Amino acid sequence: MANVEESVVETPVQEEVTAEVEEQVEAAGEEVASNPQESSSGEEPSPEESSRPSKPTHPQERVVAAREKVQATEAEVEACILGIQKELEEFEEYEKSSLEPVIRESKELMERLGDQGVEIEPAVTAVELEDPEEEKLEIRDLSSGKGSAWFWGLIAGVATVGGWYYYAAQKAGVPLVPEKLPDMGYLSQLAGKVSLLLGPAENPSVGAAVVIGSALVVWWLVYMILVALRNVKNQRIAQEVEEQAQFYCQKKEECKTKMEEVREHLHTLQNTLRKYEVLLREKNAGLHRAIFIEEAESFDKLHAKSQEMAREVQAMLDELKKLLAAPMARSGTLNEESAEALRHAKRVINDLILRLYN
């Protein structure tokens, strides 16, 4: 402990360093004091919180958000479909340029040995990535109801004016349908009768103000009530649209998952077919050698090992026929027949590869 205490005794150099650090701290404190806004310790919102959009509350905004969500999901599914279609086109090109010539050569060799050959159809003729019966969800904009509300408010305002006209005509003792076109004097007489509701003396200006003001108030009330009722209805419609969009997007995600299974199946199929292609090329060369060297014109005249090779070629052709004939996908779902054919074809080719190394 004594050694430790002696080791922490400050030297003159340490004292100078300490004094210098204290001067820097004091200077920093004065700078902070001169800029109190910069020294505020209030926590700022994180970038994620500041960039996070608020959930829309207006019915039209909710509908627009639901439509954008549906469009984004459809775009993802469409991109997935385009990607798979591109891979299918590349696979079809590989099949025509590389696989089919090898299969054709194998069939010709087997026919020379007496076999009738195997008809093999292309693998990409039956790939249905989407369900043809599934309809797209169309989301339309909501009507604000302002146009119809304005119209019915106007009708209510005109009806109010008509009610005042009926009241004033009854008070004035004039017919409801005048004999001639009403002039300003006639209208002033009616307006004066309306003003009697507010005072003992007739005042046409006051009566006209009552008629016009009450008509405007009725128009505005009807307008606001109808717009409010439409807004309540739009909230319910927006809720239904959001639920439909959620269900639709969920189905599209499931469809995308199924298409990913088709894509994975296609990748495995390509890898398996390339193995068949490589082995068939090798077996074709072996059969060419056997036919030429052994001078065999039929399967029975081949050497036992060459016969075994021919059987392997025939087995691979049979597997390719079943594998390429099964539809890969129907209604956007991987066809189980194609999946089972692929599993069996993989077992056959893997067994042949194991024999080469055992």
C-alpha cells in the first residue's frame, strides 16, 4: 500500500498538466454559458421517430393509404412474377440449347440399339404463376358529399323563402299566385309583414333581412349536417376498405410465398437437369465407344458393362420424361406431381453419381 500511495504523488510536470486542463475546462464553461441554447440538455427525437409517418385519420386519407398499401403489395408480387418469368425464359433457352441436343443424341443411340425411344416434352409449357380466378381489389376515392349537401341546402333555403312568402301573403291578404309580375313595392309589402314578428311597425328592410338570413342559416345547417353524416359514413367505409386491403394484401403475401416455392423448385430442377445433362453426355460418349469398338448393332450384342450403361441411359431418359412432363405450377401453387417427380429424379441421379465413386 505504501508503494501505491507513493506512486500517485503528483510531480511538477503533472501539476502543470493539471493546471492546463483546468484552464481549458473554465474556457469551455464560459463558451457554454455564452451559448445557452447550444448547451440545452433536452433530448431530441430519434431519426426513426421523427421520420415515422402518423396514422391517417381522415376517411379519404385512410382510403388513399389502403390503396397505396395494395399497390405496393401488388408491385412486389408483380416483381416476383417477372423475376420467375425471366428465370423460366433462361431455363427454356438452356433446355433448347443444351439439354435437348443431349437428350436427342441419347434417343438416337438407344434407337440404334433397338429401343423405340422416349418422347420428352418441354418443362416450361405449364407454369401458372397466378390464380386466374382471383380478382384485383379496386379502391375508389370517397365522395365528400359536399356537392349534394350544397344542392339540398339550397333546396332547403329556397323552401324557407317559400315558407316566408306564404306567411307574408297570408298576413297581407294577397293571393299566393299574383296576377302580374311582382315588383319592388309588392315585395316590400310582404317583407313588411314579416318584420312585424320583431316589432309593432312594418320595416321592409328588417323583413328582407329576416328572410334572407333565415334562408342562409337553414342552407348552412342542412349543408353541415349532410356533410357530417357523409363523413360518418365515410369513416365506416374507410374502415371496411382497410379491412379489405389487409385481407387482400395477406392473400397476396401468401401468393408470393407460394411463388417463392415455385422459384426454389425451378432452381432445384435446373441443378438436377444439369446433372442429368453431364451424365448423359458422358454416357453418350461411352455408348458411341461401345457401339464402335464392340461393333454392336443391338443391345444384346453389347458387352455386359455396356449394357449396364445403356440401361442407365434409358433410366435417365425415363426420369426426364416424367420430370419434364409434369406441370410445374397451377393457379400460383407448386404442383405436387412435379415436386414428387423431382424428388424421385434426384434420388435416381444421386444413386448414379454414387456408383461412379464407389
